[in-house]
Amino acid sequence: MVKTLRPRDYNEVYYVGYFFRMGIPIVMDLTEMPTGEAKQLVDFAAGLVFGRGGAMDRLDHKTFLLLPPEVVGPTDRPAARD
């Protein structure tokens, strides 16, 4: 199952965190958000994904795929650089 979220303001960031922590991949569609708030939500999502060991991909200009660590296999993660 993949959850699609279309937040309209930053207050809906709660749902991004909730579903991600539940191990559900998220398509985050920010096309209805003002650019400033969308950037803040992307920053939050990037920190969440990094902190939890997941992955994040841009699908379109304001659309992102967030993959929790349960979905990202060990070979899917980028190699660490020295």
C-alpha cells in the first residue's frame, strides 16, 4: 500500500510523519501548497527520511516519494563515501 498525501498547509506535516513511522510509503504531492511552505515540508521530510534510514525521490516538481526503511532494502541505499 502507498499513501498519497496532498497537504494544503504545513500543519498537515503530522500525517507525513505518522504514515512514514508506520512503515507506509508516501507520495507527497505539494502542488496545492505555497512554495515557501512546500520547501519547509520537504525539509522536514528529508530530515525524517535521513534520520530513519529511508529514501526520498523526486517524482515531479512538487511531488516526492518517501520510502521508509522497511521498504528500502539494504542494496537500495546509496553507498557511504569516505
